[in-house]
Amino acid sequence: MRLFGPRSTPPSPELGVNLVGFTRTDFSRTASTGSMVHLRETLGASRAVLVPTFYGSRFDAGQLSAESPKTATVDSLRDAIQDAARHGVSVALKPHIDIEDGIFRGDIAPTGRDRVRFFEAYRRVVIAPLARLAAEHPGTVDRFVVGTELSGLAGADDEWRTTVRELRRNAPGVQVGFAANYDSLVPGDRRPDPTGWADELDFLGVDYFLGESDRDYPFGRLTRSIRTAKRLTGKPLLFTELGSRADTGDGHEGQRRRIAEAVDHFRGHVAGFWLWNRFAARDEADVERYTLGDPAVQDLARRFARG
């Protein structure tokens, strides 16, 4: 007599790739560079995470611009989404905010009226146009990261709630998440956490770079933070950025090893791994220090093919 049913197998984590654009038309090049084909057929990933970056002024909280020569246009993002749809690749939109003088986006922390002005600009310049773009492509754009590493603003619960609700009105059906820096995920960490308004979200994310973040926040500590965040919020959690440099002494093999160790360690704790890249293409113009080299790509393809 069977006393217990068969043990359920947790779903395999999702494999995705952050594709980062730094010109007005970068994302229009995904078809010509074969980005989506490489992502889907070579790596075996199911998701492209499109990362446009918007720029603001440290001295004017209400000044955010979509007109920088380094900010992708909505038309170029649309091209990439349509290319992804042709190849059966799901899309997440994950806008970033950077400040002109280079301060870390997690240190953006306006208060009082400046905070109100920042969020008004953020919703108008960043969220609304991208939400409308997502709504044009139901079934392809199914996730939206409403904020990335904006830990200095994580305590602005009312403003974040308003932002998420406006996003959902413009893009109904899209799952909404927030990407926290690795040291800002839980109460008691270095910066405020998003758990005060996490009931508005569908998932949480964490950004973590191997060979860098793990020097002061090792795997064991991050595992405990992930468990705590999931317990406090009841939300699934995934790596919204996981990367490793290849311009180190151990080169591409070291990159492969570090990523493999992280995937093996965290596989039972997270719902997905969105690797940090430039473009998923063999093109020297798209290569930078975090670009996934062939050893990492081949190893990830083997690991995720096993399920």
C-alpha cells in the first residue's frame, strides 16, 4: 500500500539573458546579429530581457530623459520584441536608471517634494511608454521589472504602489517584479528592502555578480537572504542579473566555472537565472567584459538541457 504519493519535482528554473543596449538603435540589430537565434538555439534560453537605460540629473530629481544618445528608442525595442516573437522567445522589459555623474543608482534617494517629482518623471518618461509597448505584444512581453537596484527608494511604498498600478493599467496581464541589489534584499541589510510593498508584485529579483558581489556577500549569506525574502513576501524569486567578468586572469574558463558553481548552488532556491550579457551574438562590437564566452554558453546549454 502506498502511504505517500510520488514526490513532486520542482519546475526547472527559467534561463534568460539580459540584452543591454547603449545606443538609440542597438535593439534594432537583434535580427541582423542573430541575437535571438543564438539565445534560443545555441544557449537554449527561453527569455530575452531587454535593458534600455534612461538618464537623469543628480541635481534635479524630476529630470529624467529618454533622449540620451545612449537610450534605446521605443521603435528599436519594438524591433527586438518582434524578432523575439518570430523565434518563440519570451521578453521581459527591465529599464535601468543611471545618473549623469556616474553615482550608483542605488544611491538615488530624493526626499520630500523631490521624491514626488522623481516618481512623476519616472512614470511619465520610463514606465508609461514601455508599458504601452508591452501591451502591443501580449504573449511575448509577459514580464516587466518595474525598478532595478533603486534601493534608496525602496521605502517609498506609496509611490511604488502607484507606479505598479499604473503599469498594470497600461499593460494588463504582464507580471511585475522588482530587482534588488544583492545587499538590499531583506530587512537589516545595507539598504531598505522592497518587502513593504511586495504585495503589489508577482516576483522578486536579485542582481549578483560573481567574483565581485560574492566577495562581501558569499553564497551562504545570499541563500539565507533569498529564503527570508521568499518567506516574508510569499513571492517567487529569481536572479534578474547573474554575471561574471571574462577579462580576468582565468579568462573564459574562470567565467564558466563561476557561473556553473552559482547555478548548481542556487538551483533549488530560485525560479530563474537571467544571465548578464551584452548582445547574445558573435560580434566583436557587442563584446564587453561580462559577455558570455563560448565555454559558459556551452556549459549552460548542457545544464539547462538536462532540466
